[in-house]
Amino acid sequence: MTGPAIQEPSLDEQIAAYQREYGDLDPQVEKVVSALGRLNRRMNVGYGRQLATLGITNAEWEVLKTLVLAGAPYRMGPGELAKRLGLTPAAMTHRIDRMAGEGLVTRDRDESNRVRVIVELTDEGRTKWLEAMRMASDFEGDLLQDLSADERGVLGELLIRVLRRVEDAQPDAGGRLSDLD
């Protein structure tokens, strides 16, 4: 049984508290960074709920997405999958085992190199990916409905500039650095 939800302070309240405790705070910078953090958390909750209706987890979604990004025939070795997702080989093996059991991927020996294993997206996995994309597209369209096409373009460019700055400063922080290109 859960109690009443704890009310998060507004961004203005949060920034005022930060300024009270740390006088050198730039309120404009903090407003942007705090808004991005909150937006990210709330979007992740929304995506997680959508994926749950499809019977897949965010971790499984990441594998499906990575295989689709690889292009047809949607195949990749588990080592490369692990690198792209920033996972250990053991964690990747566990994830692939679970997904193979759910019929989302297959894991077979490479015919040209019997030592090498290939993970391939199944029709069921592709169907789940497509449905998740449809749901996400609707969610994201609703999220940005108050912005004009020009505003969306400007916002996208600004966010990419900030993201590139973070990637340049911390190239090892994400496990994947080329998924925006």
C-alpha cells in the first residue's frame, strides 16, 4: 500500500533553494538543466509504461533498437551489441537469453565461422519494435504539440549542441556516441 504522492517542488522553488544554499548558482543554467532532468525522468516513465503494455522492458527495447539500427537483416554479434549498449558480455548474454526465450531474437552460430554467434531480430521482435515506435511517436507528438515546426527545429538543434558539448567533455559517459549521426 502506498501513501500520497510526494509533491516535487516547482523549478522556481528548487532554483530558489539552490541559490539560497549556493550563491554562485546561475539560475538560467540551472533552469535549463533542471527542466531537462525532469523531462528526461518523466519521458522515461512514459516510455516504460508504453513498453510494459507491449510486454517488453526498456532493456529489451534497447536491444531491438540496436538491431534495427544495424539495418537488414538485423543481425549482430553479442560482443558488438554489448559494446553499443555499454554492457558487460555477461549482462548482454543474460539479456539475449531472456529475449530469445520470449521470441524477440534468435541466437545462432555464424555459418561462415562456427565459433561466432549471431543475434538476429525475429518477426515478433520487429513487430514489437514497430508498435513501440508507433506509441512513442504519438507520445512525442503530444509532448511537442505546443511548438511550431520551426520551434521544434530550433529546439532540436540547440539540444544537439548541448549534447555534443557533453559528449566531447565525457566521451566515455554514454556507451553510445554515434546514435545521433
